[in-house]
Amino acid sequence: MIFSLLTCKLVHKYEVIGYVVFLAGAALMLTDPFAHKTHGVDEAWIGNSAAIIGAGFGAVLGILNTKNVKVQHPLVMMSHYFIFAAGLQMVVFPYLEDNPLFFSTDSQYGAFGWITDINLILYLDGFIVPFTGIAANVAFIYCYVYWPIEVICIAALFEPFIAQFAGIMLGQDEIPGTRTLFGLLIISVGVVIASYGAKMKMISKIKSLLDENLN
């Protein structure tokens, strides 16, 4: 929405309302005093900072996707993402973590520790890579052919919901406090309002195109 405003593109009023409601719900979640990681580990500011920075780059990537998907195959685009992401992580992460074992095969601290466990190799190469890696990303890129960027961004906002529930089920997160649950409810309302605005904007665009063709 911010990039649409900066580039003087049409933004539906319900999109603005929806994202404002969404941000209000996110603010409630981030200030929940009972939201802590298990085992006393709590470095939320790192994840929050990464999410904010990633949101900006994700918006730029979405705009580029709407253009590139018309001239490049999704597999080609996905390979570019993976190569860029892997290179960035190999350069930036060692400095952020200050981990001397980052480039080792250490099972706990090494980036290549997964190759020492045959079960983990089978799990990654047999499930993570083909399904959540290749298939999911190719399908996500294909979405840019059939849906506008606003709809895709709204769909992507549901990923944290799924990640939160999965984290609780796997024992990585504890059940959040009431403020977080209330924030999730507000975020859901904001997503619905924003998606309705994106839908109305698409309908108005289609009507205007039809009117132009008829005239």
C-alpha cells in the first residue's frame, strides 16, 4: 500500500482501513508481556527488526514479480531468489551471530551440520526442498499471473498465523497471552477489510477497461 501511494497508484479506502487495523493488531501482539519463547530465550527484537526490513524488500520484490513473471519462467525467478538469499545469508549471518563454527559441520552451530545426519538429509531433500521449497515458491510466483499484488500480499500475511500454531504444536513457542490472541483477532479483521478493498479496486479496474473497450 505504501509503494502504491508513493507511485501515485489507486488505493481503495478499505485497503487503508484494513492495513491500519492490521498494524493496530500487530502493535498489540508485539507489546504482549506474556509472549516469551520457551526455555527463557527471548530475542524478539531481532525477529521484529528482520520482519520490518524484510517487509520493505518483500514489497519491492512483489512489484518486480508482477513485471518479471510476464517475461521469465517461475523456475528461473525462483532460482534467482534462492541464489541471492543463500549468498546473503552466507555473508551476513556469520557477522550477526558471531559464530566461529558457522561454516562447519557442527550439528548445533554449523550451517552444514545437517549433512552429518542421514535422517535430516532425507527429510530435507525428500520433503522440505521439493514441496516447501520448489513447489511452494513456484506456485507463489505463478500467483502473480492471476492475482494482483494486493491479494498475494494479504495471503502472505497468513504465514505468521500458521507459523505460530506450528511453533506451539512443536514446543518451540508457548501459548501466547490474551493480548496476543486479541491482536490476532484484530489482524484477521484488518486482513478481511483490506482484501475486500483490493477486490473492489480490481472490480473498478475491470469495469473501467470494459467501458473503454465499449466506447
